[in-house]
Amino acid sequence: MNNGAVISLRNLSRSFEQGGETIEVLRGVDLDVMPGEIVALLGQSGSGKSTLLQAVGLLEGGFGGSITMAGTDASTADAAERTTLRRDNLGFVYQFHHLLPDFTAIENVIIPQMLVGKTRAEAAVRAEELLGALGLGHRLTHRPSQLSGGEQQRVAVARALANSPKLVLADEPTGNLDEKTSDRVFDEFIALVRTQGSAALVATHNERLASRMDRVVRLAEGKLV
């Protein structure tokens, strides 16, 4: 199926066995995210938001239904094909930054670009541009331990956008920050995503942040409602 969506989910399901019982986390999820669209995925803790993002991110198997990414059926792809789909189409931002501690801010943004074939010089130009747009032009050579929580998360945003992904997946991207810092980092994140024309699917339980996005979908009892 190719309806022009960056990602299309059809009848997506996921269940786990626990204590001799089957726990259905996702129960027939249908979702399209169009190019350039920023979608909030709302739901209470434990509602399955992270499980849904893992499916979209092609990070694990065991899902029923279909996942079509940029016109390619990822449901039947082998491990190598899934890796290529992730590399060419996706960027990830998590609640915790997961930066490489032994590398500087700019190096953390350079490395993913070099993995897709850019020279270090080309990657450095892009990294400096992104970090500058996020207000970190004066912190390029600082390691993560030398940065504040908000600065660390900005570097993580720059890293996610470094390869201009078609779709950015963000799982509570500012959930580990205080409200003032969260608002600022989130606004910068959304502005940068819009500027480069990526789509985004952002999992959150924060109604206020969700209201700033183009569309809100809610996950409850394993379904989008």
C-alpha cells in the first residue's frame, strides 16, 4: 500500500505472555503519518506508546499486521533490509539523551552522518549548523558530562536530525526536564523539524505539548481512539 504516507500502520498488534496470561498491548492499530506532519501520540503510562514507537522504528519483531515505510513493506523485510530502512528514513529522540560520553557535542552529531557515507568535513558543517540553530554554537567541544540536561537533549535532537530523516520518532523527548527547560527544548525541536520538512511522531502524556502539534491521536486499551 502506498498512499504517500511516510509511515502506514494497518491492524498492528502486539501481545506478551506473562504469568500464563496473554497481555494484548496493541490491538489493531491503524495510523498514517504524512510527509511534514507532526503527530502527537498521547496515552497514559503503560498504554503502549513506547511499544508502538518500537514497532514504527523497526526495533524489534513479534508484531502482527503491516508496517509500510516510505512505500516499502517493512513487515516482511529481513534484518538487513530493516536496518537500511531505519538508516535511510528514521531519526530517534528518547527521554534520556543516550549520547556517547567520550565524544564532544559536535562529534556526537558527526558520527551518524559518517555512518551513511559523509566525509568528516561535510558532517562537521551540518553538525555545526544544527547545534547552532539549537543555541549550542558555543558548546560544540563540550562532552555530555559538561552539558546541562537541556543542552544534552538538544544535542540528541541535533543527532536525530543530522541525516534529514523522513520521520523523527520521539519518546517523551523532554520528559526528563523541568517544565521551563522542557518547553524551550520542545519548541526548538518542533521548529527544527518543521524547518527541514521532516514528519514526526511524538509520544507524550503532556496535553499542553501535544496541543502544539498538527494532530493528536490517543492510545487507550491497545487502540487509537
